[in-house]
Amino acid sequence: MQLSLTFLIPILLILKINEKYDKQFISKFDIVAYPTCLYLNKNGEVVEKIRGYAGIEYLFNVAKSLNKGQDLYKKDVDIEFDEQEFINNLTKTIAPLSPTQRKFFLHDAIQKGKPYSRPVLLNFESLIDIQIFLDAYKKLNGKSDLLLTESLMLCHLLSDHNFKSNELIRDKSKTLSQDIGFPQNKILAYILAYREIILYKQLNIASKQSLIINSKSLLKHYPETKDMDLLIKAFIEVVREEKDVTFYAAIEDDFTMLANASQEYLYYDMLSIIHYAQDKKEACTKDIAKANDLAYKNGIKYDPLYKKLRKYLDDEH
């Protein structure tokens, strides 16, 4: 962790503290969480300590107050932020806390706004109250952020411990749809697929029929999801059971459009199976070649779905 501190009274001093190598400094000033902001006087004594980061305006006003209201050089403020490091350190910080303390800590971080709120919302959706998430989502203009929108959907699902109730989920998803202007059918497709494929399978209570229905719904209604891991899992579940060519024909156009628009190799990978299921073997071959080329350009080792899944479709050809 690199901590960049700016001292504004009256001489500007920037310190860069490394968690691994500056243990003496960390011990001396009793730094137990990141970020921690210290205000020191000219003798190096701590006159104010703030755990967490409340934003430039707040830090500036505290410094000005400590400096007896005299003007400060706001333009010199320089605080570094590493999102992944922040999440790693936050995860370590809340690990030993009770569930209530974790929630309070995370809610406090969200209230501080940018740059902290978005990474907290994306990484800890199951620990955040739905109303706090929704308020922060609106402040961040979340409608233009599909990753954040999907995290909000999961918060909506996981905030209710009775998530087994389809009726409750449908009612709440209708309200959520109105709140954020996102189609209810896409919300339901995403959260019900997540529930079946991720939650229920982990708990070993997934129903095969429900698993297939909700996996097909995701592929049909919300194939543009940013959660590619969930989409791939749903796709595999469907191919293992679905032999009806008309289903693959129904989703072909959407997957073709997404593949061409995104140039994401995984869409071409799935498209190869969609074409193979319809006996479009030449198109299938082209899809595999395109997926391989895109994966190679991105330094990814490509293992075609075709090799794993064609056996489930061969009996139909």
C-alpha cells in the first residue's frame, strides 16, 4: 500500500509510505486501516487523524480549520488511489469484523463517494443495504454503467434472505426496474440465472428443470450481460440438455450482433456451437477461427467449447 500524504500548513510536504517497508512509521502513528489521513504540526506531532477518506473538500476544510482558518494551497493536494490495492486492503480490514461492523464499515466507505464508492459497490454487493446501494448508484449515474447495474441486481437478490420466493423476486424486480429504468425481463433473467447457477448449485439444491429454464432465459433475454462467466455457465447447461434446433436459431442473431460489436472471443466461441447445432458447419469453423484469433491477440489460451460440447449435439446430426 502506498500512502500519499500532503501537508498543507504552512509548508507542503508529500510522504509516500509503503506498508511492507515502513513498518516503524506505521507503528509510530498507529495506522491500522487504509486509507488513514494524518495531520501533523511542525513538530511532527499528530493533531488530527482520520481513518478513511472523505473527499478533497473535507480534508481541505479540516486542514484549514487546524490552521486557524488561514488560506491553504488547495491546488497542491495530491492523493494517489489504486483501486485494486484499496479493495485488497479493505477486504483484510473487514475480515475479522462482525457482520454488523462490516456493513457499517462498507456503508461508511460508500458515503465518502468517489473514488471509493464504485469499487465497494462492485465487490461487496451482498453486504450492502439495498437502499444505500440504490442511492449511491444514482449519484454515480449507474444507468450508464452495466457492471454497476448488475451488482445492484445482485444486491437486490441477496438483500432478501428469502430469495427462494419467485413471487418476492418478481415484485421487487418490478420496483427496481422503475427505480433504475432497466427492463424487468432482463433483471429477472439475470438474477434468476444467478440464483440457479451460482447459489443453488453451490448449495446443491438446484432443480434441473429450473436450471435449464432460467439458463435459457438469460441467453434469450440478456445475452449482453457483462458477467461472461455466468453466461458461459448458462450456455453449457443449455447445450447439455437442449436439442431443439429452433432455440439455437432464435438466439443466433443476438449472438452474431454481440460478437461483431464486442469482438469478444467468447461470443464467437458460443456462436460456433449455435451454428453447429443448426448444422451450419462452415459458419462454425469460421467462428472457431475468429475466436482463436481474438484470444491469441489478447494473450489468452483458447480452449474451444466446440471440443467439449459437440458430443451433446452430435446425436441430432
